[in-house]
Amino acid sequence: MAAGAFGTIGAVLMKKKSGSGRKRREMAALENIWARPGMRVIFRAEVMPGRETSERTFRVVTLLPSGRVLLEGASGEHAEKEFERIRS
């Protein structure tokens, strides 16, 4: 009988902790945004073949809720995988 009580208490505690984990994941997702307005991004060479890096570089105007971006001087929405990785 005591084992059942401990199991119930454990389940309740786990349920309470999972709610706060969701908030933590949401905050972490906000911190891990791949682009910000004003940031320069470079299209991968495979996307724009035959062009120099300077011709493939654009400035982010808007970050959309979907994670895609609108660029200055380029039409349409663009996804993270279309761009070169940021070198640090």
C-alpha cells in the first residue's frame, strides 16, 4: 500500500515539473533564433551558383513566426537551410 502512495506522489511531482520544463524550452527556443533583423546572411553557393559571396549576401528585414525570413533585395520567404552556417 505504501508503494502505491509513493508512486502517486511521484507522479504528481513529475507533472508539476513538466509544466515548468515547457516554459524553459520556450525560453531556450527564443534564445536559439538563427537570424535577427539587421543581420547579414549568405545564401549557399548551391542555391545561387556562379555568384560571388558579396552577390549572395543579404540583410534580414523580418523574422517570421515560422522561423523563415524576409530579406532586403530578395523576394519571398527563405529558410535557414538556404544559407551558409555562421562562422564564429
